[in-house]
Amino acid sequence: MNKTLGEIASFLLGKVIGDPQVVISDVRGIDEAGKGDLTFIANPKYMKALETTKASAILVSPQIEKIDRNLIVVDDPYIALGRVLGLFYPEDRDTPRISAETFIEEGAIVSRDAHVYPGVYIGREARVEQGVILYPGVYIGRRVVIGEDSILYPNVVVSRRCIIGKRVILHAGVVVGSDGFGFARPALENIKIPQVGFVQIDDDVEVGANTTIDRGTIEKTWIQKGVKIDNLVQVAHNVVIGEYSVIVSQVGISGSTRLGKGVILGGQAGLVGHIDLGDHVMVGAQSGVHDDVPANQVVSGYPHLPHRQWLRVQACVSQLPEMRKNVAAMLKRLEKLERDKKNKTHSTKS
């Protein structure tokens, strides 16, 4: 695909600085880009690359528009990059059809405008809406609902009675609706508590590969609108994740924990069960969160602390050996002073 810089700027509602007739044929990273390529800069750490990149044009923010290069100035270069990538690399869409090698139980309703690949299983009374794409190996349990234009990649499992909203993307290996980890008298009898709830995933959610979301014990596990979940995340039973939250890879969220709107959990963070995180809380990578966190707080560490306090603690860690040595030396001096004082007192009395 070839587009002039002016055409791309018009598409992005941006401003051209330089030659609007420059032809762009591809989008590449700032170090790899060459003639005919459009690149971008969204992180200040790459500012020096502006001087060396061979790209024909660069997406930039208004703060750096005064350089002698062909530019498209936009409010947010990273968002603009996403739109340009969609323009140059549109998703392939096959003609909707239902493969003859799909197994559909009696009573299931599958839209004629869905695309169902070979090897898909759709259970009784399930409903698959128009525009849905089900790749090979997908399992849809009984009475499941898959909303319009959702995409389920190979080997996704959606168990009984779960609800998937519109434009949801579930990447390969995602499991929605497995039993929650509920056992009475743990480590004594391990009596299984039946998990009879379900999972509800609202519109515009994306879930990364091999992530697991357990069904509720009685009620629902709820992933709200616009949430983005990375690969290899575990979401336990009855968890609620608020709208537009972001959950990074290898996070574990224990049962009945509730996240407010716009929460961000860094990679490998672990949350105990039955706690509440307020709106717009941020949790640092590898943190262990053991208690409620009020809205708009940033926490880090294990166990978690306010982020700035945790930074101060970490700054001391590397100094602990020297501090221990100094404390030991001071104790010796103190002991000597005590002995000298005792000896002097004894001599005076004599």
C-alpha cells in the first residue's frame, strides 16, 4: 500500500511539517526504518534517534515539531501509530461460513454471518452472534453467548453459561469458566464446593494467550468493559475487574477481590482474596497486595507499601551489609564504654 504523507495526516487529523507528497509504503521502528517508511517517537528516551533515523517521515507530538524532517504532528503518536498500522495492515476477513466439520449440538443458534472454522464444538442452546470468528479447536459450552464481532482464536474454551460481549478478543488457549478453586477443610479433606456461577465478559475486552478466568462459586466473575488482560494471567472465582483496567502478564488475582475502574497491575503482581482496590490504583511489578488500597494510590513491594516509601526502603537494602558492620562496631564501642565506666566506678568506691 502506498499513501502520501498528506493522505496519512488527513486520516489521522494531524498536521504535516515538510513535504506532504512524500510517498509512504510501510510503517517500521525508528532504528529499522528507511526510505518510504513512516516511523514514530512516543518515548523521550528515543529522541536521539530522530537525528539518525532514515525514515521518510516521523509521527511526533507537538512538543518536538521543530526539527528539520518530514513530520506528522499528532496529539498522541502511539495512538496514531495504532491507527496507521490498522490502515497498512488490515485484518484478513474470510467470507463468513460455517464449516461442515464443526459439531453443533441441537438447539444452538449460530448466525449465518459468523465464520466457524473446522474442529469447533458448539454446545446445546449456545448462541453465536453475527460477525463472530471461531478458529479451529474452539469449545463453546452449553448456553454460552458469544456477542457480535468477537474473535476466539484456536483452542479457546468457554464453559457452560458464560457470557461473552461484543468485540471481545480471546487469544489462543484462553479458558473462561473453569471451576473456581473452592474446597472446604483444605489440606484435611479438600471437600470440593460446586462452582455453579458463571463468567461475564463485557464489550471490547481483550484477553491474552493462556489466561484463565474461573467461574463464580454462586454468582459471577465479571470482567467489565474495555479491560485488557495480558498472557498467562489467573483470575479466580467471583473477581470483579472494573472498566478499562489493565492486567499485565503473570498476575494472579485471588477469589472475590474487586478492582475499580482504570486499575493497572504490573507483571507478576499477586493479590490476596477478598480485598478492594479503588479506581485508578497502580500496582508495581512483582508486588504482593495483602489489604485494601484506596483510589488513586500507587503501591509497590511485597508486602505492598506506598510506592515512594517502597523506593526509600529499596534504597536502604544495598546498604544493609555496611549498616550491619557499623552497628556491630558501635555495639562494641558501647560495651567498652560500659566496662570502662563500671571499672572507674569500682575504683572510686575502693
